[in-house]
Amino acid sequence: MYSAIRGVGDQAERTREVIAEVLGLHKTDLAGVDFLYVKQRPCTAGELSKGTGLSSGATTTLIDRLERAGFATREDDPKDRRRQMVRLSDRASAHCEAIYEPIRKDLFKIWSSYSTHDLEIIEGFLKKGLKLHADSLERLSSTGRRPQLRTTQRRQP
């Protein structure tokens, strides 16, 4: 089971690398595009930062790169003129739809082969796995240093 779960994660990472290459983007830029695509609405830089795990400065650089590449646009926030929102461009949305729609259809075929009860169990497992990873990420990020690894002492001949 563990091997299958790791395999899915590894394959998803390779898929993201290829999608980024097809779109002519860096993987970090794809993470921003993907976040905006899934949200299907304009987001603040703060939301994008949280969704991608980037610092605020790195997020500003990401938005600049996406805007230069024609993948995102900035627009004034109608509720607060001091703030800007980031929107996925129509061009980027079309590219994402062309790439992700076949994957979504294939996933739907897989989902359709399970009962509602089975899907509830699978969803519960996935949510627990997501929480485990989020908790692990928080723990690793908060220490700010590498964990101490135990080493075995070599015997002198």
C-alpha cells in the first residue's frame, strides 16, 4: 500500500514536470497557474502565497513572471482599491482545460467504478493523508533546521 501511495505521488510530480515543460513554465510557475485554475476566480497575492507555499516576495516574483508570460493578469480589487487581484488569463485557462480535462475524464471513469460508500472511505483516507502531510510540512518548516540523524560509529580495524 505504501509503495502504491508513494508511486502515485512520484508519478504526479513527473506529470507536473511535463505539464510545466509543455506550457513553457517552471514548476513553481505551474503551481501558481494550477492554483488559479482550480480556484476559478481572481485571488489576492496572499491567497496565492498560501496556496503555493511561497513567501510574499517569491509570490510577487511569481505573479510578475506569469504576467510577462501572458498567463495571469492583475486587476484592482473592487472591494479595496489599494489591493490587486490576480486572475488567470483566458489563454492560460484554455491551455489548462486542454491538459486537465482528459485527466479529469479518466479520473471520473475510475471514480465511477466505485460505490458511494467506497468513495466515502477513499475520500476519508485521502483527507487524513493530506492532513498528515500538512502537519509534517508544518513540523519540518517550523524547526528551520535539518533533523539530527543517528549515525553508527565505525569500528576501528
